[in-house]
Amino acid sequence: MKTIDPKKFEKLVEAEESGPLIKYLHNTAANAPKSYFLAVNIGYLIAIVCTVIVMILFDHGQPALLYLVPGCILSVSGLAVYQGEFAKLWDFSEDDYITRPSEDDDDKKDK
């Protein structure tokens, strides 16, 4: 799985022109593997079908999240186990990709 270098990303964000950043993000997204996207969509589809079936069988509304959350989590987790990436999925953190607040942001909050 290809990862984005946070330092390179931060330099692009700090650039005055957003053109290179948009091109970089578009190319990264377009060339990224879509296996997890497909897995979560299949899990979602199966879970929503289960929700409708249970609703019809019991003639009573069901909370969709009761089925959707496990369906999405299990499909992504199953794919990660299958691809040998479960530890990487479990240990993932977005901290490197979160932009740090600038001093200007602090000044705006005070006003």
C-alpha cells in the first residue's frame, strides 16, 4: 500500500497556489488501490439487505446502524486480514496528516 509522505504533503499545502496540491491529490486518489472501497461497499450492501429482510420478517422497523456498522467493519477487517495488512490497519493514525493550527487561527479565536 502506497502512503503519502506527510512532509511533502505539508509543503504542498503551504504553497500559495493550490494548483499543484489539487493535481497531486487527484493523481493520488485516482491511482490508489480501490480494494478497501469495494470491500466497504459490498459490506454495506449486504448489511442493508439484512436490515430490510429483518424488517420484513419481524414486521417492525430496525435501526439500520445495528447491521451497517458491523457489515462495514467486518468487510474491511476481513480484507485486511486476507491481504496481511490488519496490523497496519489497526495501528493507523491520521496525526501526521492533520494540519497544525497557525498563530493566525489563535488570533481569530480570541476576537
